[in-house]
Amino acid sequence: MKKVMLIVAMLFATSSLVNANVSVEERTASDCVKSSRDAVEALAEEFGWDIHNGGSESEFAVKVFKTIYLDCYNNL
């Protein structure tokens, strides 16, 4: 339950990061991938997560990435 609440908090915190530099008319799926990856990497740096090479938070980071990506993609 803690992780679910953390995801919700992070989504609100990162909503301004996702697709901030791309207008709605120009967004593509690859823009969603890039912005989602950037958001997860920013969160990892902020919270000190070990997400690279099978780090302890890598599976959680993938779930966060998928959540952010799907939100972006579904709003194209």
C-alpha cells in the first residue's frame, strides 16, 4: 500500500515534467517514452533509488515508468 501511495504522489509531483516541452499537437509515442524515462530518472535521483542494472528499486521504477507512459500515451 505504501508503494501505491508513493506512485500517486509521484505522479502528481511529476505531472509538470511529462511532456512539458512538446505541444499536444506534436506529441508521439516516442515523446511519451522519453518524458516517462526522464521523469523516472529524476525521481530516482531525487529519492536515491538504485534503478540501473537490476538495482533494488528497478522493478518498482519500471512500474512507475509504465504508469506514466500509459497516462501520456492515452492522452495523445
